[in-house]
Amino acid sequence: MVVSGKGGTGKTMITANLGAVFAEKGKKVLLIDLDMGMRNLDLALGMESRVIYDILDILSGTCKVKQGILRDRYIGNLYMMPASQHPEMEKLTEESLRQLCERVCSKFDVVLLDCPAGMGAVVEMAAAVADQALVVTTPEYAALRDADSLDRMLARLGVSDRKCLINRIDPRLMKKGLIPSLEQIGQLLRTPIAGTVLLDDAIYIGTNNGRLVSVEKGTYIHRNFNKIADRILPADNQPYSNE
Ligand SMILES: Nc1ncnc2c1ncn2[C@@H]1O[C@H](COP(=O)(O)OP(=O)(O)OP(=O)(O)O)[C@@H](O)[C@H]1O
Ligand SMILES: [Mg+2]
């Protein structure tokens, strides 16, 4: 599950770009948008014009699971299940999400759940089915405090494998000491840091144009996302070194 306390920290951007990198590494990847009513993942993947069915259509039996999953046109191993824009939330329950995840987990190597911000019911449902949580935060005290509160909630809900990712770092401000340093962030958060992502126009433009910048070879973003992916996949779990 990809989560954050504060909204807008970059969960959807990270879900799309990390998913693309896992797929590029040969994993069969499904990205599920759980942000009901605020669907964005289709836009980040450039799939918005192809969406017909969504997760609630699958859960209500309006369509088959296969019909509600879109395949990326360029990255063959990458698939996405859209959230519903017209949420009839009673169809999404812990049990229905669990059954759906059990079904898709037998067909995919990696399933990423792009969650809504905060600590609401959908996040609790996702916590009940997820093996791992990636808490996305920005280097601001408000976002860090909210990330820590969410992390404590996830711990109470039994998600023992938790990592955080610091997104939208402006190195200029960090160097000047105007935003918390990685050392300070490490002290504020209890979970290991899976990686850092810089504030970058290429990421902003990519997300807003449905382009996955993490798979553009020869760029530092490609190398960085590959390192993050290696730290997150259980087989390649490596401690974060502050390079
Ligand atoms: N590292 C980055 N550099 C530049 N822009 C970024 C970066 N990360 C995210 N953004 C931009 O920030 C905005 C919010 O990102 P995103 O939608 O992924 O956040 P979110 O956590 O999913 O938001 P929400 O809580 O609303 O679901 C987007 O316009 C995205 O392009
Ligand atoms: Mg989002």
C-alpha cells in the first residue's frame, strides 16, 4: 500500500513510476487506484481515455475482473485497475477488497494500492490486506508529523513491514538548512527510509502528461527509482544508504 498522512505528497506519482520500474525489472505488476471519487492514477499513466470499468464495477459483478484491468501500451507487464468516480462505498468492504486482492495476487507478482490521503476507512481496509506499506512524505514538519501518526496507526493495524519515502526534496533549501535534513527526518520517523526523490520539473511534467519518467533510461530519475524498487522488493531488501 502506498499511503500518506498529508494529501498531495506524491503517492500517485510514486505508485505509477515505481510500478513501471518493477514491471521493467520483469515483474508482472498491477496498480490499483483506491482513491474513490478522486481517481488520478489513470492520468499519471496516460490511460484516462481508455477507462470503461472500474473497481466498483468489478466488485458489484457489472464486469469481469479482466475487463476492469487496463494494460499499459508501452510496458507490457504493467496493468492498472481504476478507482470509481461515483463511489457507492458500500461495495468496497474489507472482505470484498481481500477477495479481490487474493484473486489478483495469484496472477501478478506485485500489486500496489494507491490509497487516499489520511487515515480513513479505505486505508484501514488496505492495511488489512497489504504485506507492506510505503508512507510517502515531503520534507515539511506538518507532513512528517502526519506521516508518523499514520505510521503508528499502521503499526497498530498490524502492518509490520513499513518504509517511508521522502518526496519533493529541494536540495538547495535542504543545504541551507531551511527544511529538515535527512538526519532530522530519520529522527522524526521511526520507519526506515526506502529512498528520496527530488523536486523536479521532469517529474511534475511527466505525471501531468501521463509519461512515466522513471523508465527513461540514462537519467538520474531512472537510476534512483531502480534503487528504491530494489530496497522495497523483499528479495532485494537493502538498507538505505544516504548517497
Ligand atoms: N518529486 C516531484 N517533483 C515535482 N512534482 C512532483 C513530485 N512528486 C509529485 N509531484 C507533483 O505533485 C502533485 C501531487 O502529486 P500526486 O498526485 O502524486 O500526490 P498524491 O499524494 O497522490 O495526492 P492525493 O493525496 O491528492 O492523492 C502532482 O502535480 C505531481 O506531478
Ligand atoms: Mg493520489
